[in-house]
Amino acid sequence: NNFIISSRRADNVRELLLEQGINKKNISVHAHGSTSKFNKHLSTKHSLSDQEENYSLNRRVSILTD
């Protein structure tokens, strides 16, 4: 399930930030699964390597700071 994978990725990044000394009050994580795609124009008409490259763009973590 994409949402579970996304949640685990977000939790892993949160843990890494905590280990680096970031205050937990300053960390907020949100998992989006397949609902917030970076690359929405993925087509099975592309080669398998192109498809994998496009999928990899959607496996990401965004970190925002103030």
C-alpha cells in the first residue's frame, strides 16, 4: 500500500531529524501515498526504465523550514 510506504518514509525522516537534535515540536510529518504525485503523467507506453525513473520522482520527502 502506497500510504503505508509513504508513512514509513516520513517516520524514518522524522527519526533522523530527532537524532540530529531537531526539537520534536518543530517537526510535522504528513504522508500522502499516491495522492500527491510529483509526476502525474506516467504512462505505460514509456519503456520500463523510463517508468521506473518517473516512479522514483514520486518517492520523495519534502522538508520545509521557516
